[in-house]
Amino acid sequence: MKQLDKLSKGLSRYLSINRLINGRTSLRIVAKTFVWALVSSSVIASVPVLLAINMFIYTKLALFLAILLLILALCWVYGYFVIYYKLLVIYVPSLEPVNLTYARRFETMATATVIFAIGISVIIALF
């Protein structure tokens, strides 16, 4: 019961921060922030990902490299949301006094959990 209470409080806190963000932003600003965060985090993550993919050619450690790619994907999710919220604060200065850390952590956790489940399923299916 205690865990469920914590979860409902956390979800309501996230939803209140999300409503505050939605009230102060427009679709144009969110779209611009989304695109730039996606591009910049993809550029940052592309070098290690390409290196790991290139290592598949030279080594026989396919399972290890698949797990490494999954870890890199989870790191990319974290980097994307950090850049997204930094850009959101830059584009909407009225969000600067708002503590967006909880919303960033909540969205990162939710997205990383989905990507982790998909990645583990793919690794199990391949190996």
C-alpha cells in the first residue's frame, strides 16, 4: 500500500509539472525543441553506436556488443531528455524557476523502460 501511495503521489506531481509546461509553451516551441534535441542527441550518440556496430565485423562477441548497443540506447534516451529540457528552458524563459528535474526523470525512466524491454526481447530472440 505504501508503494502504491508513493507511485500515485509521483504521478500526480509529474502531471502537475506537465500541465504547467503545457500552459506556458506552444506547439511551435515544443516542435522546435523536440527536433533540435533529437538531432543533437543523435549526433552525440552516433559515434559510439557506429563504433560498436563496426566492431560486429571484427569480433565474435556478438552478444556482448548487442548488450553494449542496448546500454548506448539507454544512455541516448537520458541524453535526449537532458538536452530537451535544457532547450525548453532556453526557449521559454518563464520555465526557468520551475524545477523540471522530476518531469525529466519520470519521462526518461518511462522511455528507457520501454526501450529496455524491447531491447531485451530482441536480444533474447536473436541469441
